[in-house]
Amino acid sequence: MKVKEKYKFGKKGTKEEMIEKYFDAKFYLNHYKDICEKSVSPIQHYLIFGWKEGRNPSRWFSTNAYLEDHADVAEAGINPLLHFVLHGKKEGRAVRSVDDYNEEKRKKEELSKKNSLSDFNEFDVNAVVKENFDESYYLRNYQDIKDGAINPLEHFTIFGYKEGRNPAPWFDTKKYVEKYGYLFEGDVNPFAYYLMVGKKIGHIIYAARDYTSEGLLKLPRNPLSTTISTSGIKPFRVKDLNNASVTYNKKCLDIHWVVPDFNKGGGGHMTIFRFVRWLEIFGHKCTVWIFNPYINDNENEAYEKVVKFFQTVRAEVKFITKNHFPQNGDVLIATSWQTVSIVKEINSFKEKFYFVQDYEPYFYPRGAESILAEETYREGLSCLCASPWLEEKMKVDFGCWAKSFMLAYDKNEYKVFESKSDNKSHKFKIAVYSRVFTARRAVELALSGLELLSEDYDNIEVHLFGGDVPFEEAPFDCIVHGVLNSNELAELYNECDIGVCFSATNYSLVPQEMMACGLPIIELDVESTRAIFPEGTVEFAYPNPEGVKAAVAEMMNSAEKRAAQSEKALTWVKEFSWESSVKTVEKALIEKLSEKWEQKSVNANNAVLVSIVIPTYNGGNLLFDVLDAVKRQRAPWEFEIIVIDSSSNDGTANMLKSYSGIRFYSIDKKDFGHGKTRNYGVELSKGEYVAFLTQDALPADEFWLYNMVALLEHYPNAGGVYGRHQAHDEATYFTQKEIENHFANKLNYPLCMSKNLDLDRYNEDIRWKQAMHYYSDNSSCLRKKVWEKIPYRDVKYGEDQLWAYDITEKGYEKVYSPGSLIKHSHDYLPEESYERSKIDGDYFSYFWNYNVVPDDPEELDKLIKEIRRKIASQGAKLGLKHEEWENWQEVMEKRLQGLYEGQKRSDSIFAPESKEASKY
């Protein structure tokens, strides 16, 4: 059967009831007049005849598009809307509107006239191939071309494409021909066809493997020598520790990490950056050095990638070159076998360590890489091991000094949901970690066992996650989820009955995350896993297909055993946390340092580094939730809380006077000003940095403050930093998505922005300019030395964005911290949205002289209609109540109208002579 699902409809009600809220009868009758004449039920007609005739049930759902996009549904002969409601929505299947489908169809029909390269002359074809051809890639991958001294471009255009050779790392010739070769006329170069035709009509392409990216040519040819031959770095040696301090401060170690280059998604790097982050929170200074940087183009790009996709750290990220490498400090740490050659040559650190996350010789066939990796354990470095099994292996097999720590999981993400209940479905759901490109995960073994299991059980439903799978059919019901984020993983684990995750070397984080969600686990019965998991916390599967089948079957057949294992595993896994694991490593570092070096006596520094200012007025209960969350903030330095109340009359002021741990000030309500009051707060502050919160902005965790200050410390020229927002839990769906999308878009820009970063875009691109001055005092932090030169303007509204504009105009930088999170949102009524937006439109027009909506009424009307259409389509797709998405339509229409009215004003409320007060 096809990998996705074996379609069987359960008894969930009549088909009419299932699709009723997704079916637009009025639309159907208006578009298909023959149905009106027959006087038949439109929904019944669609279910029986309409979908087969290509008719559409609503404007947002194209029948033909769904069947074209999901061939398995078409092959199974299932009503597409019914499939979407029962299965497709849950699987995240794509849906296209009728308008979108018709427009794409029109474009394809236009382009079909150029269904080959016959309409292009030879110059066009050669020019477009030459422009996109990657000569270095071609030479690197095809040694016969390099050795024969043949021009690589000429070879590809004459012979290479016929031989299935790839012109660039992002284009797999053979896969493209397999998928679209039937479209080619005669002897056509597939690469040229894609560039000139296929790309325009939406063809999918596949990345080509770079056969040297994982091989020795991309690594030091001999990591045991002092030579780094392939990075363009000449051999170097670093002298022994000389004239350096013989003491160390155990409260503030100087720690340097040498890491391989990285991209987002690396699990090993995530663990490294977790350790860097926690060590910083404990008060230590970390520096990250990238060895052989072939992925990241520069150091700032690499740092931003750490903050955007891994962890918020203040550490400097540097590239190792022949003249730029770790010079001195307390601790130097190698993090992979490739980095040991550098670390062992640098003798100017007090102690050197090897951060061992797995037994890397097992990553390769027994050959050069496996042998070289194994030899690095004999270099005499002290080992910090990611399991007791690795610690024992380092001690016994290689005679290393070794200490181990345990992996942990994120307790905020992985937990048993309150809504979790026993699976009432006849399907037994099995979650399988299917990272097939990582051999040590033994995915093929798991799937072979499940194939045997399916011969005896026809009620299993396998959910594959962690990567795509290289097959199209399976002997069991199978849904491929691909790579999921932490929220999606937690949902999957809570939905399934059993988890299967194999580790042929050191254990993985995945089983712990499954356990935290109450999911019973099947694990591979090998030495490394036996050394980790206590008896009864996992079901061990003998490492062959029959053993896997037996283990899964035993768990399937005993609800009592599953419950007992789940309870025991949940108790065990709660013992671990990243904080305690890093504390273990910190203790090991200090223990090793103390063997030869003298501990420095350091006086405690109790000076306040950060002041938090919160203006209040009738804050109510939420204000005190905010204050409690602020008091729980964790950081390696002292902070204070300053509350400035504008004469609240709801009892807030009296409660604040007796609230411990804050400095309380009261001002007359008439003296409040968004900029003026914040300036007063900075004047009162003791800190080098001053953070602002509004009274309804709730820090989401204990690191809201640290995650902003860390970036200010990393960027010394930054005047201020603002954090990410998330809607309050009770906010409407559309409010939540709007805020989520707004801040997700911030990741498309540099974290640190300045006027001079791109002057052309600053002067010409409105979106870039908006991104430049966007700043939010709902959650922000400024550097007081910059404020002393550039205080807030005394304005009715928008003091935060004006201040960001002012500091960047003076040459300072502004930073976004995605890791600093607050919950803050408002579900405005349509008229409230209109009034607020009218001020916004006035604000942007008055201060920056640009419009945020079209200035032409007809264009505005078109925009409103398009947005209303999209909201209706989205609401219907998600099955939301009509009143919910119709209300959002009204909110958005009023918002756009308010922006239009505001930007058209001739008497701005921001003009000095205006007496109109802000309604915000």
C-alpha cells in the first residue's frame, strides 16, 4: 500500500455531517446552475457525482488541485474533501483555492507552448547553463574530468548531462530526468530545461550529493599531525603556557570550544551550545572557535545562526585561521575527532578537554576515518562524556581521565498532555525515529521488524519522523511526517501507543523526550543502551528483525506492561535536567584545574547590572503575575525591579507599596508620558542596562531578561535590544497566528541592524526601513550609556520605534533577541482596531512620511477584499466557527480603513500644536 495511509473511514457520522461545515452550498449552487434546475441537495450531489466531475465544494477548496497534489488519494478513488476532513488536515496536506488553481493552470497553459528548448536558440541555452554551472563542484566530484584537463562546462553540455552527471550541488540530474523526462523532446539538456522551463512551472528538484563534503578531502588529511591542509591554513604550533596567570576563578572560567562548522538542525551542536549557554548563566565566559568553516561565510553569520536556531549565548564565535586561533585561557575543549588535531597543538591553556558525545569511530566503515577517529582518544585529553557507557569506554579502552554527564530533555516542551487519553481507535499507533541517513539509528532494522509484524497484525499504523524515507510503498499503514519541531513531536508522542528509537552507539535524546510524554519505548538491545536505561524503563529488542517484531508484539499485547513501563520511565527521566548535567561538567572542569593550578580569591560583586522598569496603571492581577515572573529570572548578575505607577485607582498602588522585592514610585496620572515616564525610570535606575516591560507582558520563562542582556553584551555597539512576543494562551487563533508570523518574519533579517548595514535598501526599501526602526517597549532593554546621549522623545505614542530610529541614525545598532519571550496580545474589537490603526497610520505618515496601506481607495478596496477572502479560506480549512473568522475579517477591514484614514490626516495628533491625546 502507499506510504501515507490505508484509507478506511470509521463511523464518525454521515458523510454529509463530516463535510458540512467545509461545504459552501451557496457557492456550489451559484457556480453550477444545472444543480439548481435538478432540485437536488448540493452536498449530496457533490459527494456522489460532483467531485468526480471536478466540481468544487467551496471557493477555498479545489477538487482537481487536491487530487493532482495527492496522487494516492486519486488512486484510492476517495472524495477529496472527505479525505481532507478525515485525514488530510491532520497530516498537514496542502489545499489550494479554486482561484489559485485556475491561475496556476492558466500560467501552465501559457508556458506549455514552450514545452521544450526548441523555442530557445543555442545562445540562450548555453548562456543560462553557464550562469548556473558550478565548476568547482563538477571538478571536485568527477576526478576523471579534472585529471583529463577537460573544460568542465564543455564536458557537461556535450557529454555530462547524458551520463547523468550533476552540474551543481543543488541539482540531481538523474532524479530530475526520472521525474520529468517524459516532457523532454529529443536530445535535451535536463539542467537547461529546468532553468528555462521547469522552474517557471514549479518543478521540484533534488539536491545532489557532494561526494567530498563528507570525505577526507574536507577534513585534515592527518588530524594527528600539526597540519591543517585543506582549510588553507599553514602549519602552526603554539608555544607553551608562558607568563600567564597560574590562578583561576572557579566562578568565572575562561572556556574556549573548538567545533566543526555547522548548519541549523545539528543535534550534536545543539548540545554543545546548550552547555555554552548554561555555563554562561553560571557566570563563566565562553568563546566558540569554528574549525574549517566551509558552511558559514563569516563569524557574525555563524553567531546569528547559533542564536536563531540553537541557543541564546553571548559568546563570541570566531573562525580558526593560520593567524587567528585560541591563544590562552583556562580551558580549551575539542568537540569532535576532527578538532583534536588543533587542540592538542595549543599548549597555552591550563587544561584541555575532549567533549565526547558519541563513539565516533562507529560513524564510518572500518577505514581511514574510523582509524583516525579512534586514535584521537589516545592523545591524552581529559574526556567529558555524554553517558556512563562512554566514560567507561574512554577509561578502560584508552586510559583516559573521564567524567560523564547525562543527556536531558526540555521540560517545557515534552510532557504528558492533560488531554492525553487511551487510544480508542482500532489502529495501534507506533512512532518510529526514521533518520535514515544516520546509520547508527538502524532504521532499516526497525522497519524490517515492523514488516514482519504486519504479517500477523493488520491494525498497526506506523508514524515515521526525523527524516524522509526512500520508499513509496509499505506493507503496513504508514504516515511520513518528516522533520518535526518540538511542539509537533510532543503532540505525536502523546497520540501514539509505542515509540521505536534505536541507538546502535551512544543513546539518543529522543527516547527521553518520548518517555517525558508518557510513551512506552522499544530500544535496541546493545551494550551502549543496556548501560543507560534501567530495567523496566524500555523494552529491549534483540538486534534482528525477528527480535524487533517480538518486542513490539509483546508491548502491543499488554496494556498493563505499557502502563507500567511508561510510569517507571517517566519517574526515571524526570531525574535529569540540562542544568544539572552542565553542573556536573562544571565540577569536572574545576576538579581537573585544581590538580595543578591555584584557585583565585575573588570578592563577590553585588552591584546591580540590570534595572527593570515597569510603568503601571490599574494593572490588576496580571501585573502581579508579571512581577512574580520577573522575580524568578535567572542570571549570573544582580538586577533590580522599578515600578512607576500613574496613580492607579483600582487598588493596584496600595498592593504595590507592600509588594516585596521592588522599588515603588508613584506619579500623577497627568504627568505620564510614554517616553517621559521611561526616561524617569532610567534616571532612577542603578544598572548599566535598563529593561522595560509593560504591565500586561508576561515573561514566558526564567530567561527572558538574560536572553536580551546576552545579546547586548555580545554587540558592544548596540544601543538596545527587543524580544519576541507570543499571544496569551486564551487569545483567538488569528491573533496568535498574526503575532507568530510577525516575529517569524524577523528571522529573515539580521539580528543586529544598523543604518549603514545596507544604505541602498535603507533609502529605497520600505520593508527594510520598517524592519530597521521596529522596536517594542513591551519587552526591551537599552544600554544606559547610549540613552544618556539619546534619551526617549516625549511623544504621545510610539516612543520605542522613534528611539530605535534615533539611535540607528547616530550610528548605533539595534538587536532582536528571538530567545527572549513574553506573552502579550490584545483581541481588539473591530472599532477598537479602527481607532488604534488610525493612530498608527498617522504615526508612520507623520514621522517617516510613508504609507502602510495603498493611498488609492480602489486599491485599498481590492486589498480588503483579498484579505477577507484569505481569512475565509483559512478559517474554513481549519474548521473554525464562522463567527470567529468573520469577526477577524471585520477586525482586519477596520484596521486597514483606520490606517488609511490615519495616513490621510492633515492635522496629525503628533504635531507639536495638536492637543488630541492618544487613545492607545
